[in-house]
Amino acid sequence: MFYCCCKKISCFLLCLLLCAGSTYAQQGQALKINQYSVSFRSDLSAWSIPATATPQLVLIRFAGLPGPAEKSALRAEHITVLDYLSSHTYSALLEPLAQPAGQAGITGMAAFEGRYKIAA
């Protein structure tokens, strides 16, 4: 009985470790778009958008995949999450007054550059 219980616990811990390792690996992956590597900045205070600015298209990397509640909270803070790309990264629109530095879950941001677009 004790052996069976220990075996179940060790299997559970192994599965937990594998899942956590896969999430960490995905988070640490470099993102490439059209053969270009994207460099994320972790200093989010540089991304404060003044009220007079035009909206900016950016790439946002999250610690985990945001759900509907997180996306709604970001929308209330003038950050519209658009499309999932890869490695916990989404395209997003920063509207005037956006303050991404105060948002939980955002680990890095990068400007969306024209060279990332796919030619039609």
C-alpha cells in the first residue's frame, strides 16, 4: 500500500516537473518572424503611451497564456491583445494612455517592425 502511494506521488511529481519544464522552455524560446529574431525588452516603463500619441502595434510576451479575464483587464488599461504568434507572444495594440509596466503577466515587449510582415 505504501509503495503504491509513493509510486503515484512520484509519477505526479514527474508529470508536474515535465509540464513546468515545457512552459519554461517555451517562455525562453527566441521568437523568429520571417527569419528575423525578435528582441524583447523587459523594461516595460519605456512603453508608456502619452494621451496624444497614435496607437502602436507591438509584440507582448506573457509569463503564461492570458485568458479572457486577463485580456479584458488589459483592454480596460488601453492594451488590446490581438493574435497569438508563438512562445507566449501575442500581437497587441497599445492605445493612448496605455501603461503596460503595471500589468501582471507581461514579461517583455517589442515594437512590431515592418520586416515582420509576410509578403502577399
